[in-house]
Amino acid sequence: MNAQFKKGVLELIVLESVRQKDMYGYELVEEVSKVVDVNEGTIYPLLKRLTNERYFETYLRESTEGPPRKYYHLTVAGILYRDRLEAEWTEFADRVGAFLQERKGK
Amino acid sequence: MLRDIEWHGRRMARQAADSRGEEQAMNKKEFLEALRQALAVLDETEQRDIIDEYEQHIDMKVASGLTEEEAIADFGDFNEMTAELLEAYHVRADYAGMGRMRENSAEKAGNTGGQAQKAVPGKDGQSGETSGSGTAGGSTVGNFAAGLWKMLTGAWLWLWGGAKAAVRWSWRLIKAAAAWAWKACLWCRRQFCRPFIWLAGLLGLRAKEAKGGDRTDSDGQEEQAAPGSPGDSDTGRTFLTAKEKGGARKMRQGILSGIWGGITSFCRWCADACIWCARMTWNACCVAASLTVGMMGVLFLFTLGMFLILVLGGYPLVGLSVASLGAAVSFFAAAGFVMTLLWRKKRPASEPAAARAAEPIAAPAAEPTAVPASELPAEPVMPEETEANGREEEKDHA
């Protein structure tokens, strides 16, 4: 997939993944990797940015397999932001789809 | 120092490898060290947080069967990753590092026939600037900008530390000044009261001495006033014996006692009046100051209400509302403080409540200064009477 496409939708995918349930970094990377093939290094900066912008809040939870894991939780602001991104994405995809269909018809 | 030199050596080697288009694999320790160096501009806690997360990720990858090098390679380009991490904190990556990344990207783009330009991420994640690749001028400007950036970052950290220290010292200074002001107020009040209390004590003592002298004279026993004693100075240095008792003496004694009693009563009344005036003046000043400050508090309370209404109306006046609330609370606190400086009458704590209740009844009988010595009873003073006189004297002192 085109890298610019990935970059555009990565935020939405991450927000949607965390909306379902709280996740830690590695788990989130694996979840996102199911949808798009991205460098794992890009996920952590994105998580950090969304946390700094108060869309995520984090907490530590003990793990049986090692040190405590940092879990990401979607805040109310994050939910609103995710809804807005989804609406924008839907509109964008619809318009592009309609344009392509229109061109195909011609 | 040696570690920094070693790290820079490795970094230069990696840059050289990058420039040759090779990818040099790093192990976990090297990667985390390089990450720490790249994020050195961030707060220590944030650095630790990020490094821990990456370390945990690598450990999990290794646990799933990958090698450290493979796990690190999955992160992608190191410089891009650190640039994005710094961008998350609205910090531009080191310009030299970004310049190198830009050159590498441009080189790759040039190889693929693309346009040899790449945008440097700006503060808001938008394109900060674009420049051509491989120009000598760009490198010089890059070095200058990197130096400038480091200087600005250092200055900012220095200023931030200085501001924190200034706030901490200001708070200590304010506390010390408040304690000093409180002590100064108490000292002023004590100094203001001191002359009146001294005067009252002095007059009360004289009155007591005078009463004691009269009472011993009336006992009918042989008595001689010692030179320099209070009775000596008050009665005009007279020697009294039982044989000299007579009508003339009694009359003289009565007149002198009456005059002295009148003088001491007048002096005590004057002292009481002075003390009362001083107390009223002081208290009036305190109440006036308290009322003034309290009115200011009410004014700020009114302002707060007005601002709150405007805030509810959508005006951005939250800061002013908070400031008004703070001012109102401060003024009310100041009014309360001024009221604590009121000069109140002291009551003896050791005196039982029953004795205080019976005092108005016993007081008229215990007024020896107003009675001439000739009219005093000839028999010795009864213990009850002595106690009543003692209480009266204590009351006079108070």
C-alpha cells in the first residue's frame, strides 16, 4: 500500500483499536499490522503524540510475563477525535469512490 | 565522556554506512543507547518512559523467536523514528541529523528519478522547509541552525530551572516575611499598651499601700512606720503610738485618709479613662481597617459574580474570575487578621466563677479608701473582711 495512504489512516486504525479495548504497545502494533503493513517504529511516536494531545491516557498493569505493561486507554476527547476522523475518512472515501466510478462509466 | 566519544564514533560509522546505502544492524544495547542520545533534549522521565517501552517491545519480539537485530530492524529507519518521537513533543529533531536524513532521502529519490527534495517536519507536523540536496551552503546553514537550536534549548532549560528556583525561593521569602510581620504587629501592640499598663499597675500599687497603712493604724496597736516605707511617705513621716491616740489625731488621720483616698480614686479613674481611650482608639482603628478591607473583599466578590455571569455567557474570563476569587478570599482573610489585633480586656483566669458572681455584692463593703479612719471599727479586722479587701485589690489591679 502507498505509504501516504497508510500514514493518513494509521491514526484512525490506532484509535479504533484502542476504542474496543485498552491495549499495550506491542499488542497494538500487532493489531495494526493485521490491517496495514507499517514500520513498528512509527506506531510508538504516534501513540506518544496522541497521548500528549490527551486523546489517550496510560496506566501500568502488572504482567505475568515480565515487567508491568503500559496500557493505552481512549479518553472522551479521543473518542470524539476518532468519530471526526471516521466521518472525514468516510466522506473522503465516498468522494474518491464516486469519482472513480464516474470515470469508469465514461 | 568516553562513552559519548564511543557513541559518536559508532554514529559516524553508521552515517558512513548509511551514505553507502548499507543498513548497519544494531543490537538492543546500542539501539537503546542511540535512542537515549537522540532523545536527550526531552525530560528524563519521558526518555525513560520511551526507552522502557521500546525495550519491552524488543524483549517481546525476542521472546517470539526473533533476534535483537531483526526486532530493531522492524522499527524502520532510526532517524525517522526519533524525528517522529521528537515531533510528538513539538521538538524539532537535531538539524544535523535531519540534514543527513534529508540527504539520504534525496539521494534515494534521485536514484529512483524522483524529485530531490524532502520536507523537514515542523512544529505542527507540517512541512517546515524544503531544500535541495548536496549543496555546500545547506551544510553550513545546517550547522549554524543546529548550534542555534542547541543554544536555544539550553537557554530554555536554564530559564525553566531558574524560574522554578525563583518560585521556590519566593515562597520561602513570603512565608518568612509573613512570620516577621505577625511578630512586628504583636510587638507594636505590646509597645503601645505598655505605658498604660505600667501606669495602671503603679497607681493600683499605691492605692493598695495606702489602704494597708490605714488599716494598721486603726488596729489600736503600737506601730511605727519605718523610714522609707510606703506608710512613711504617704502619711508625712509621722510616728504613731497607742498613747498618742486622741481626737485631734483621729481627725487628722481621717482628713488625710479622705484626701489620699480621693486623690488615688481620681488618679485611678484617670488611668482607667486613659486606658479606655487608648483601647477604644486602637480598637476603632482595627475595626475601621477591618471594615475597609472587608469591603474590598465584598467588592471583589461582586466582581467575581459578574465575571462568572460573563463566563457563562461565553466570554473568556475564567482567569479573571479566578483572580477575583483569590482577591476576595485574600481580603476577607486580611480582615479577619486585623480583627485578631483587637485589644480586649483581660480577666483573671484563676478567679473562680462563683467568686466573680459574688463580687458585686462584696464590692460596696470593701471600699476602705472612701471611709475616714475615725469611722473604722476598733476591733481587729476579720479574716473574711481581709479576703474581701484582697479580692477588691486584685480587682483594682486587673
